[in-house]
Amino acid sequence: MLEIEEKEKRLIKRLTNKTFNFDKRFKEGYYSANYFLKTRAIVQKYLQGNICTMQFFQRKDHVHVCGLDEVIALIRTFSNNPDEIKIEALNDGDLVDNGEPVLKITGRYEDWGFLESAIDGILSRRSAVCTHSFEVMEAVNGKKVLNMADRQDDPSNQKGDGYSSYVAGMRYFSTDAQGEWTGIKGGGTMPHALIELCQGDILKASDLYYKTYPHPVTALIDYHNNCVYDSVSLAKHLGRNLACVRADTSKALVDHYFDDKDTSSFDPHGVCKELVVAMRRELDKNGFSFVKICVSSSFNPTKIKDFEANKVPVDIYGVGSYLLNIDVGYTGDLVRLNGKKEAKEGREDIPSKRLQLVD
């Protein structure tokens, strides 16, 4: 716990390129829209020395901005004459609304303007993931969340996505990459593949897992679509060596626990409330109250809030695809030229007392 607290203290300061380790090709414009590179060439030839202010904002309310440390490091690393560029910014995790500026850059356009599209992209993705992660963390009432978003997108996004979720309060990740920027190692449960390789024998799979990694096992329990029965069977087999069971039932299936039961009053598909209640009841009845329950498969804040409102006995929520709904889009606009207002119609320099001058 102390180790995490110390890391959080360090994160109060702006992160640098020692953390992000950018691709050096940013400098040559490899990640820049081509028209920004052409504009830079024109400015260098005919319009050098103009001091511009660019302002970045997005169009939604209740967004947690993220990626600011990253774009500040990007500017400091790849712009020309970085010491002559003034940067004003909010902090990663700050809550913003529609139209509120989160970043202003002032300096010679030819020094940094070519980075505009990269800045937009970083802020958009990081803020979307951070915002959805905040929504999940608010819904779970202090319970643990396992970030399982490693399997829903290109692996190259895992580092930034993991950091964005970390800013929102998540501390458990599936991969080492998700926790690289914050020093957290990946964890999680056994995959269905291990059970399949044991010809469907969950007990054998768990034995092999424990033999290889001798600490209490967190086991997937829906392989046979019989979560209640298999949870109790595995608990009897492993005893205190079983820490947690994870139900990951597809929404296309109904657990066999309901085969002989009336389900007319609720939807029994997937990981439903009634299934988790039955798992907890049967585990407790058989003396396994110490075994925790993790749920995953299509969980989002709406479903989590429903579970929490009904006091469903979940200990850990696994959340993946919801976090990667990239529905935040930032844009950058030049709003001042050589100290005077100058912007396209519909844009203006918006004053902000929240922006902080970056040292």
C-alpha cells in the first residue's frame, strides 16, 4: 500500500518523456496531418516569427480531461525552441464541460504547430477512457475493478489507456503494458483456454495453476455454463487455496442453474443478478464465505449501478469494452496572433482561471 501511495505522490508532478518514450519520428512529422507539414513549410518561408496562441477544447459536459502531461511532454520534446513556448494547462483528471479550454500554447507557429493533430488525438482518446473509467469507479461503491480492456483494441494503446484508467482510480490491470506508466504489474484470472486444455476439467486446471503459481487461485467458473455447481465443487476441492471465482457467462446463454426454475420474472441470460445471488448463497451454505465473486462480460456503469442498487454480492467487477468508447473529440484553434485576437468565426480566446502555467 505504501508503495502505491508513494507512486501517487510522484504522479502529482507532470510526467515527462522518461515515462512516455515517444517515437522519435514525431520530430519529422510522421504522425502529423500532411497539411500541417505543408503549412509549416510555408510559414518558415514567408511568415516566420508570428506569435500565435492555440486553444484546445471539446464539446461534451462532465468530461475528465486526460493526456495533458503527455502532450506537454510531446511539445517539450519535439518542438523547436521549447523554452520559448508558453504552455498553460489543466491537470490530468480535471472535470471539464463543453467548450472549456484545457490547454493553451503560445509561441512561434513554425516551432510547434505541426503537432496539433497529435495533441488532439492524445487528448481525445485519453479523456474518453479516463471519463468512462471515472463513471465505472463511481458506480462500484468502492469495490475493486479489474481493467480488462486489453482485448478490445490495438495492443499499442494499452499503456495510455491504462494510465487514463489509473488517473480515474483503477489499480488492477490485465497486462503489464496497462500499468507500465504507473509501475503496476498485470494480474487477473486463468483463461478458458487452460480449462479446455485440461479437457474441461476445472479442478485439474486449478490444481495446475496453483502448482505453478502457489497462491490462492482466482478461477474462471463458467466453462460448463454451470457457475453455481462448479463454484461449490471447486471450493470443496481447493478450500482456502481458492480466493475467487469469476463468472463470465455470455449474454447469449442461460446458466444451467436455471434449467428447472421459473425465470419469467427476470432475464436469466448472461451474468444476471439472480445467478450471482445463487452463487453467493450456495458458497456460504457450504462454508465458503471467504471465496469472493468476480463478474465480467458486458458490464458498464448502468448494469453495475443496477447490481449495486439491488445489493448483489459482487466483490470485483471486470470491465473492458465500455472503457474504450472513444466519444470525446478535442480540437485546437488559433485564437490570438501577436497578442491580438484573431480566430475564425465562431471561435474566440476563452479566459480561464483554472489553467496553470507549466514550468
